[in-house]
Amino acid sequence: MPLLLLWAALLAGQTPISGVINRYTSVTAIDTCEARLTVTSTVFFQPGQSVLVMQMQGAAINQSNSGAFGDLIDPGCAGCWEKARIKAVTGTDIFLENLLVNTYDPAGGVQLVSLPTFEDARVEGTLTALPWNGSMGGVLALEVTDSLLLEADLDVSGLGFRGGQVHEVESDCSWLTNADDYHYSFNNWRGAPKGEGLARIIAGKEAGRGPQANGGGGGNDHNTGGGGGANRTSGGRGGKYNAEGTFTCKGDHPGLGGKPAPDRPDRIFFGGGGGAGHVNNSGAGTRGGNGGGIVIVLAKTIVGNGHKIIANGEHPGTGNGDGGGGGGGGGSIALQAQNVEGLSVEARGGNGADVNNDPGRCYGPGGGGAGGLLLKGFAGTLPSLLDGGQPGRNLTPSNQCTDPTHGATPGQDGVRTSWEGPLAGTEPVAPFAVIFQPESATGCEENQVSFEFVVHGTALQYQWQRWTGSTWEDMVNTPDIAGTKTSILTLFNLRTDQNGERFRCRVGSDCDGTHFSQEVTLSVEPLPVPAFDFQTLGDNRLRFDNLSQNASSYAWDFGDGNTSTEANPEHQYALAGTYTVTLEAFNDCGSRILERSVQVQAAPIAQFGVHYTPACAPVQVLFEDQSA
């Protein structure tokens, strides 16, 4: 269908939307067993409502006074998120229908975001979000079961992690001082505030050139630029400061760019805030740019009509002297759809702040923010701009500047990656209850049996055990044992020496404690063991003596085309010779076969010869046995 006709068809009956359509609340506590979230406000939330659970921060970083400051030690659950549905609301508690997939830490900035759902929707005015305030906001999310038509942009630029703020502190620098540390306290004149990132700002280490995970580092004394914020790639370094004269303050240690967030397709991040430029004069310098926010769109069809989804990092502007702030890192855009037309996206890093110089001085401009993240959940191409921000520039010529950027660098380009859609819990919240106990079982030798323990509960863990004669021992999977950590234990290739073994299942969780199934016993019925002997009765007749064990019936094949089902048959062969006799012994578990060769000899023929010489008696006669 041509785009204009499709646009006209979609226009009718669509819900018009604009502005801020999401509601936010901060999560202060989580009971994983009950899927219960304690929040600051439940005013805008109700049963049956779709929501997103999102953790924005909580990473642990290296805090040493070295170039490793800001390196991720443990990302924790920073960037974790999932889709859920509200079951009930009581006071300040929100109960979800299913257990959470991720393990969230409320100390890491967990928020609950409403997920408005429409059958068809039309964006008639710019869609945006509330800015991130340190505990909630910064996210634009919606779900459309059929078609989403854009008549305006979706834009969350500069609504993510906050840039370091201008903090004017009187400087005590001289030509003898060298402010080269990676962290300083907030009121220390040697460093400017860091940009916000995946790790919370650390008390006593709020300032200085070291990055705050993906937040850019603040410029160090004197008047250097702040580092650019980051997302999945690195932000740019701020510019240096230089002034004419031998006995002037040095500015050799600008803010470093934010470091990359974890490369995890199941996580999503704000763009990091840019670090502030170092400022010691009133009205000078600039703050760091805010990072881009997050946009999540789940729809069947998206008709862009030439409009954009935008999550750019912020450009902090131009400073009137002193250090310029770093650009904000590009934000994140997650799109899941079957059909997309006429749409483009942007998650560009913010440019670093420009600066105006005094004659004889070269101030440090800001580093560029890194490009953002595009999670693309559909086939086909999508025009996208994820380029890193450019470094700031010195707008006033000065013989003290090595070049217009004076060492400031751009942010790296962002990342495009495929996406399978949001996580969502599927296990319902259920109190512990035993539904079905395992029962003792009987199995045949070389066959298999299974024991099943059916229970309801939360995040259950199973462990089958075997009685050794003195203790219960945890079982492990082998080629003959499967399911030792599941609700069903299966034993293969049963042996008769397993007859009488006892088993039980231990099940439990942090939510439900530990429980045991009833004990069960294994009985193993043996297969038959065929065996026979035979006796020769003469005249080509044999009697077969059945020595089989565990058998209830038999099948004989005498090797000459004749058979029998008697237990101890007799058989006469027509001719002497060697025959292969087969005995198959049967019982309820099956059968086994034994083959033996038997020799049948012909009956002897009596005959003798007489040898003598005729003569008068007495005569000697010789008798010769000629029997055969």
C-alpha cells in the first residue's frame, strides 16, 4: 500500500497522544517472593496496568586515585529492565502478577514506569518524558498493538544522566601546583564535578578528572574542560588550559571521557552526563551536558511519516572563559515492530562546550559525548545517526592554543544491535503447596523408571537424594540418571542390585524454606536367565534339561526346523549331525536367548569278522570286532 493511502487509512480511529504519557514512581523496596514493590507513590498505578521495572544505576567502580578510576568492577543490575503487569495495589505496595526475572537493588535507582497501551495511536505533538531527577524519569515508553502513526517526533534528548554542574571555587593554584588526582571532594578547588553515570556519585569523590563509569570526569585545576558522557562506547577527553608567562597556573589534566557501559543486549542505559569544566570565576565556564534519555516503542506497525525518534546527548553551549563542560552521551532507543516505514532515529553524542578566550590564555573546551545505543527488533534497514559528539572549540584566537580544540577529543560513535524484545516474568506468584507426592515404583531390569514430586512455590530448587544406608546423599546426573535437580527423577538401565534402593526429593527456596517429599522405594524385576543341558537317549533322541531362572515360559528351536514350548522337551533328530539349539526364556519384563551347539551321533552297527584255517580239532579261531 502506498504511504499516503496507508497514512489515510491509519488516521481514522487512532488515539491522539503528545507530551508526557508515562507515569513514574521510585521503588524503595522489593519483596521478590511476593513480587511486591514498595514505591513512593501509587497514585497513577492500578491493577491490570502494564509497567516497566527499570534499574538505572547501582554499578560498582574502581575508586583508586589512578587511571583505573571509574572502571566497572561489578555492573550489578544497572541497566536491567523488564515488562510486567500489576496484580494489585495496596497502600504504597504494588503487587505484580509474575515473579521478576532480574534481581534489582533499590539502592541503585530502581523506578517503575507505566507502559501506556493503545490499539492504534497517532503522535499529534512531540512525545517526550520527564527528565531524570536522580530517582525516576528520563524514559518514554509505549505499546501499540496495531499501528503507530507519527505526525511529530519522539524526543528525549538531554533527559538522561545529569551533567556535572558549574561549581565556582576560588583557586589557590600557582605555577608550583599540579592538580593531577582522579578524584577530589566537591568543595576542593582542584577539581570540577563529575557527570552522573551508572555508578552513584561517591561521597568525598564527587569531583576530579576520573570518569564516573559512563559519566564524564570533571576538569581539574586549572580551567580545563570536562570529559564527555558515554553509553556503550567512550566519551571524549576535555581540553587543556594554557596561559602565557612562566609563573602561571597549569591546566594539564582535563576531565576524562566516560567509560563504556556493559555490552549486554538485555540492558538499556541513559547516556552519561558530561563532566563540568573547571571554574574559578563568576559567570565563566559551563556545566556538563545531560545524557540522552531512553525511548522504548513496542508496536506492530510504525509509520514515521518522515519524523524521528531522538535521544541525543546535550551540548552544554559556550562558556565565557574558564573550562567548558563535556557533551552528554547519546541515549538509548529500543524498537520492536513488524513493519516500519518513513522513520529515522538519532542518538548522537552532544558536542563539548565551546569557550571564549582572554587574550594570552587558552581555556579547555569540553570533550564530545559518545553516540548512543539502538536496539532494533525487526528486519530491514532503519536510517540512524549514532555519531559521537565533536569536541568543543576555542572561539577566540589565542597564541596559547595549540589548535582550536586544545587537546579535547570527540566521543566515539554509538552501537546498533539486534534485539529480541523485553524480558518478562512468566512464573506466577504462588504459596508453597504439595500437589503430588512421588510413589514407589517397580521397573524391569535394563528398563527405566521415573519419580515425580509436584509442588507449587516461588523460585523453587530441587535436589533428589539416595539413601546410602547411613545418610541421604545428593544425587548427580550420569548417563543412567537424569533430572536430579528437577521435579522428575529418571533412572535408566536398571540393575538388579538396585532393588530396594530408597529415594526422596528436597525442594525449597529463600521464599519457601526447605521441604522433603515422602520416601520411595525402587523394586527391580529381573529379566529371565536362559540355561539348559541335554542328555542323549539313543536313536538320535535328546532330552533337554531346562536350567533357566526367573522365567515363566519358553520357546525352543532345535535347529532342524522343529520347535517346542515345553519346559523340558525331548526331541528325535532324523539324522545325526551338529545342530544349533536356541532357548528363549520369557517373563513379564521380556526375554533373553541362549544358543548352544549339540552333537547328535548315529546308533552303532554291530558286526564282526572270523578268521581261521580249516583243520582238525582243536582249531584256533580269531574274532575281529567290525562294529560302526
